[in-house]
Amino acid sequence: MAIQPPPLHETVDRVTRRIRERSSHRRDLYEQHMEEQHRQGVHRGELSCGNLAHGFAGCDHPGDKDRLKLTNSANLGIVSSYNDMLSAHRPFEDYPATIKEAARGMGSTAQFAGGVPAMCDGVTQGQPGMELSLFSRDVIAMATAVALSHNMFDAALYLGICDKIVPGLFIGAARFGHLPAVFVPGGPMTSGLPNNEKARVRQLYAEGKASREDLLEAESQSYHSPGTCTFYGTANSNQLMMEMMGLHLPGASFVNPGTPIRDALTRYATEQAIRNTEQSGDYRPFYKQIDERAIVNAMVGLLASGGSTNHTLHLVAMAAAAGLTITWDDFTELSAVIPSMTRIYPNGQADVNHFQAAGGMSLLIRELIGAGLIHADIPTVFGTDLTAYTQEPFLEDGKLVWREGPAQSHDLDVLRPVAEPFSPTGGLTVLDGNLGRGVIKVSAVKQEHRVVEAPVRIFNDQNQVKAAFESGELDRDVVVVVRFQGPKANGMPELHKLTPFLGVLQDRGYKVALVTDGRMSGASGKVPAAIHITPEAIDRGPLAKLKDGDVVRLDTDKGELRALVDDAELSGRPLLDPNLEHNHFGMGRELFSGFRHLAAGAEEGAGVFGGFENDVMSRELEKIQQEDQ
């Protein structure tokens, strides 16, 4: 039975209203721009004959050119992150042919508008290439804009799944918000080696108790086939967010690749995108679908599921692209009332396939709607509101249908109801103090490890940590500080390579924490890690003034990150100005020098598009503010 939403929780309502009020001028400007783009024409009917002829010259299907000449039929643009090296993107190889065939069945067409780069943090972890990772999000946004700039399209299908790809596609989609948008996932690989066993072998290798061959075998059994990695990191957090915002079909997020139902969902996504075009009479552009309510739903979903810390950067940048300003304080206030409902690795031992089997997105959304914790009344790509997303897809005689999902969890060790959560609060909090502001994911950190007070050991490069660990320098209570890792310094790489070393120290009984202006993996685990510290060290941040031996207190219960140093002494210390040239050359890093100079702070999304706004919107906002004064 379809759920009847109760009144919205007062905190969720208050945060939503605050975002709307804070963003009013920017959002008005965004909507004005999208309305103007719509008036200028959203499809090839606005092109000259020469423009249009170039636009379909490459078509090799006999009927496609004829349909494209008739501007009253819909033409879909496909933007894809396909490559055949990375498991998550490999399934997209066959999607364009499937999409084109499905579009023809609707009397319409689809064209491959363009590809976007897709890199894997799992491959580049601890390598120089990781320093391109965060900026690849903004490259993807720009590549999306280039792909759609031909104005041949009436709607767009966005094929992406992993860490920076979906946020980048979303930002690009927002700037083409006059087009209807459907996001089409690839799905997770089937379960391999259990995550706790993989983590065990990694720690043994860090201690020199397992060989490289042992480690490679364990990793190969974990990451073994096409599809997304099955732990609950940034990639799978992306999928959850897209469904929470109604940009996926219901239940599409965690269906395995290469299955008949996965293929059927891709076909249906194509058909639904065509139904959502202006030609079909039910025009559902992105900019009318994604507002502050959808963004709050994404935030709540992340908190309830213990999602990736990377989205304290990405979601800020994504919201900004749609004219909305969210802050870390919004995350913190919501986290205080959003229960932790899942245990998916690294917050538990299950993977996303177990989550799907326990009830998955349909049950999670049902519970959150039933508790008044999300906005059920948002427009979606499917149905009239989010209540349709309490359904699950099934194949009946080869036809895709949706039926109501389970009303109760099939595995309470993986997914629990709002009334019986794993924890009454969400898995994320903001830390503040004389070292700046940062975020920490606490859902996987045991209570006894959530307060750490210890002398610091300072590193200006993550590779120095391994040497210090192997020499025994870190065999004590220690707060490891890795600084000059922010977006302006070196592109803000993930430091997940450090996890096994710090985990070993914690297992030896020491109090251990990490403090950094860099990122950790979306799979941040059992060691408390205060990350995204802003202002970053290279930008006159207090981390640059710390010395070895200073005592730092990290208290997740109080939301405090503080150097126990007299404030006058700390402020009077000179700022360290290290030579970071070794981070700026090689592996293409020299091509991103402009990005490093333009990068906003972590709390502003660490993007290069003028912080919260693009240049045009910033100028218009400044003019409005001057008029108000």
C-alpha cells in the first residue's frame, strides 16, 4: 500500500526553509537563466539548415535522419563515462545501442552527445594521479556542457556512477537545466571476498605479515567483475542520492549489471526521458525538479545511510550549480535528528548487495517518508512524487513493472527502521576550533575512539607517514597531521592509503586520529579522521602553524578540534611556506595549475567555478546586493 506522508519533521523543515531563504537571490537568478535558455529553444528546431545537417550527418540508421529532420520528434543526448578499463564504467559500453533502439521504438532518436573522463580513486590511491581526482569533477561538468552545447537535444540521459563522475554530470545537467534529465546507473558488481577479510589482509600487509601476492589475490577477489565496487563509498552514495532526488527510476540504483532487469531499466529510462520532453506534453526540466527540497533529501539519505564524506564537498558544489547554498552546519543540524539506519561496509560487514536484499532503497525511502524526515512532494522523473520510490522493479513476462517494496527489513543487521536505528543520530558531524573547520564520519568509529587527545606528528606529504610507521616512530598515542593536501595546495587527494597503518596503531591499543586538509576515501573507516580542514594550510590555515609535539584534542561528541596551545602563541607563530613544486608536475598535474589557483575552500565545495556561483551569477548577485543596500 502506498504510504501517506506525515507532517515534515520540524528540523528538516527549518533547514529546508533556511536554505531557501539563504539562496533566494541566487536561485531566482538560476531560474531566470534556465527560463531564458528554454525560450531560446531547447532543440534542433532553432538551428539553421547547415547547422542541422552537420548535426545528423553521422547517422547511419536509415530512419534517424528523417526523424531528426522532423523537429516535432524528441532527440535524446547521451552523455557517458564509459571506458573499458574501470569496472564501474565497463557496463556502459552497450548502453548507447540499447538507448537508441528504445528511442526508435518511441518514434524518436538518441545520439551519443559526448563522453566524459572517468578516473578511479582505487587505481590512483596514493599515486600522483590522485591529485587530479577532485578537479576531474569540474572537468566532467565542463565536458558535459561541451557535449550538450550543440543544442540538438530535447532531453539528456546521464550515464555515470563513480566518485566525481555523478557530481560532475549533475553540475553539467544543472547548467543545462532547461532539459529534462534522467540519470542511468550501471549497478554494483556481485559480492566477492567479504570486506572484513579484505581489510584484514591489508593490515597484515602493512605490518609485513602478508606478501604482495597475498594482498593482490585478496584485492582481486574483492574487485572481480564489471560493476561498481560493493562497499559503501562515494560511488554507491552517488546512486543513493540520485534516487533520493528522484533522478533515477525507482529501485534502479543497486541492480547488478548484465541482468535482464538492468537492461529493461535502461530501456525504460530512455522511454521515460522521451515522455518528459516538451514534445510529449509533460515537460519536466531539471531546473523545475531539483530545488532545495531535493537537495535536503540527498543530505538526509547520506546521513541515514552513513554515506561518503566526499559529499560534504560534492553536494555543496552540486547545489550551487542549481542556485542553492548549503553549508556544513546544515549537515550537522540534520545529523542530530536523522537516525543511522544501515550497516554497510565500512560501517558494518555487509555490502550494497546485502543492503539491496534487505529492502534497499524502497524500504529506506518508505521509512524516511513515514517519519517525516524527507520531502515526499518533490517532482521526479517517474510519477508525481517520491512516494512512487517505495516501489521496486520486477520483470513480469519480460515486461518491466513496479510493485510495492517490503514494509519490513529482511535483515536487521544491515537495514533497520527509523524506530529501531543503529544510532539515533546520523554518521557525520562538523568539527570546529582554533585549527579551523572540518568534517568527520563517525558512523564506523567506535564510541571509545571518538575522543582523542595526543601529541601531533606532522607530515607535509602522505608518503612520509609510511616511513614513520615502519620505523616505529608512531608507536604511541598520536594525532597524525597531514597538511598541504587541500585543493589549492595539490588538488586535495584522498589519503585512504594511510588507513591500514593507522588501523594497526589503533589495534595495538594506542589512541590515534588523523587531521588533514585533504580528503579520505568515501570508505572512511574505524580511525577518527578530521578531514577537509578549512582554511587549508596553504591558504593561511592554522594547520600551517602546528609543531611536532603540540597536543591536539579531537572530540566528536562536542564537535571540537583544538590545539591545546595558547591562542596568542599559536597566532604569533609564522606560517610555514613549503615548496610544493613536486606536487605540481608529472602525470599531467601541470595542466591543472589554473584549477589550483581558482579552487574555492572545502566548505564552498572546492570547485573552480567561482565558489558558490559562476562568474555571471556572481556579478548579478553583487549588483542585487548593492541595490538592496
